[in-house]
Amino acid sequence: MDIGKKIKQLRKERNITQSELGKRMGISQQQIAQYENGRLNPKLETLHRIADALQIPHSMLYNDISPKEKGELVKRDIMDIINTLNLEIVDIEDKSNITEVIAETAEKKRNYIKLYDKLNTSGQSKAIEQVELLTKIPEYQKDTDE
């Protein structure tokens, strides 16, 4: 069973309308309809939100989907993570260490966020100003080769 049909089946078993499910998730009824009819494929994160809104274990949404569909969901989510982290893996010769590259980049970003979160509103504004200034100084800009 494809993921859209599974969502529809689980939603109907719980007597929840598309509109109600959308409300619980903070999205439109039309988007739920698009997931259910296969016009849109939900991301893994969205599937988790759907499961939470339906008050079901996340695994209930995965049990009946094919390994190919699971692989596509995971692949799409990995690409989203890579894009979010602004990684350019096209140029990486040895892609076997991509997991480590992603983990290291994510850890750096988490550390930046932790430091930023320690600042009050005034400090956060000042930090943003300083970073914006640094990006305009050629000495601190990334080379186009990086």
C-alpha cells in the first residue's frame, strides 16, 4: 500500500476528516488531500507529524510501504539535510565519509546556536550585526574554490 493510501486508511479508521487532520498539524486540508491522492509525498518529518496528529506509533505509517518507498523517503530527507547544511557533496570524491561530514557540520551549527542562545535579545542583535559585517570583509569570505 502506498503511503497516501495508508494515511487515508488510518485517518478514516479514527473518524478524522482531512480538515481536522490538517488543523491538528497546522497545514491545509488541501495538503492532506494531496498526500492521500499521491500528488505530494510527505517528508519523513511530516510523516512523524501525521502519526502524532493521528495519535499512532510512527511505525504504523511505515509498516506497509515498500522498501523502495522507504528508501526514497530516507534519500529525500538526507538530501534535505545536506541542502540545509549547505554541503556541496558533488565535489567530494569519497562519499563514504558523508555521514561524518554531515555530523561534523551539524555539530558546528549546534555549537553556534548554543552560543547564540546564551545571549539576550540585545546581544543576539549585536551578534547578527557583527556576522553581517564579517561577511563583507574579503579576508573572512570563503574562496569560491571552497
